[in-house]
Amino acid sequence: MANRELKPMTRRTFLIVGTVTATALALPPFICARASAVNAARPVHSKVSITVNGEARALDVDTRTTLLDALRENLQLTGTKKGCDHGQCGACTVIADGRRINSCLTLAVMHEGSQITTIEGLGMPEKLHPMQAAFIKHDGYQCGYCTPGQICSAVAVLGEIRDGIPSHVSPSLTEPPQLIASELQERMSGNICRCGAYSNIIQAITEVAEASV
């Protein structure tokens, strides 16, 4: 036995042995990582009270639930649309405590006591909000998917201008912003319209703004 010659290890055998060894060494941490992931995925629920479209609502939601999903799935207010789900398209825009926000980027539990207004709260077919009526008049939409977010954002934009909040194109930080196309375009830039109805949207906003002066 002592004089028995050892056969040289082939490249194929070396690769097989190396792969098996690496797998064996990595397996325990992998199992631990999977176990941690399972534990982390266990839902934690929390109660939250918010006022949506003037109505007090009490929710019991997973703490990871976004405001967008709470509105759509828990309250069945499907007018607010889920677009990119990354805060880039503006389709999910709602008005929270007077300010427009992307509801996909905020958690429902962060809005305890908040006043939320969705497109349903602005107006319904039997009683349209002036901005909704203006969008219809000026054909400010085509497919209509982005329209709820566009309208909520437009309503909030006029509130920002009325309150004297400047934008990046406002000529002065001390003087009230001007109601001009460039100002509206800048403020509405976070709402994407794939149909390209931007000029019609600006016309609708301008009409409502001039009527409210």
C-alpha cells in the first residue's frame, strides 16, 4: 500500500472537488440567510386612523403597506393609479394635509391623523371639480391613466402659487410666483403623460386659475 503510486488529479476532477467544497462551505450561511428572510417577512400589523375625502377611516394594515395600496386595496378607492411604484410618474398623486405627495413613496402608518384627498374626493361625475371639468373641456387626457394624479397635482399647484411658494423657475424668492406657462410646466413636471397631452393640461390649469382670481 505504501508503494502505491498516486494518480495525478485531472483538471476535471479538480473543478468538481472545488465546486463541491465551495458549496459545502456556503450552505450554512445560505440556510441562515433564508431563515432570517422568512422571519423578516412575517407581517406586523398596526392600526391607523386617517380622514379620507372628509370621512374618518380606521385601518388595520401591515406596517409595510404604502398609502397607495391602502387607498386602493383597503378602501377600494381605485381612482388613484399605481404606475411606476417608484415615485417617478406621478400617477399616484394625492393631496395629504394640503400638499401633493406620491402615495407610493409613503407608508400608510405614517399618516396617522392626516387629511387625505383623492380624485374621488375632488369630484364625481354628477358633481365635477372645476379642474376635472376643465380637463374634459380641453382634452387634457387621452388614455386617462395618469389623469387622476394630474388633476390632484394641478389642484395642489394652484394652492402652492396662491400661497406664494416658489419653484425652481420662479423669478424671485420674495415675490409671489407668476401664473405663466413656464411656472405651471415646472410644477407639473413630476406628472408624466405618456399620451403627450401636456399643452392641453396647461390650458386646463390656466383656465381654472384665471376663473378663481
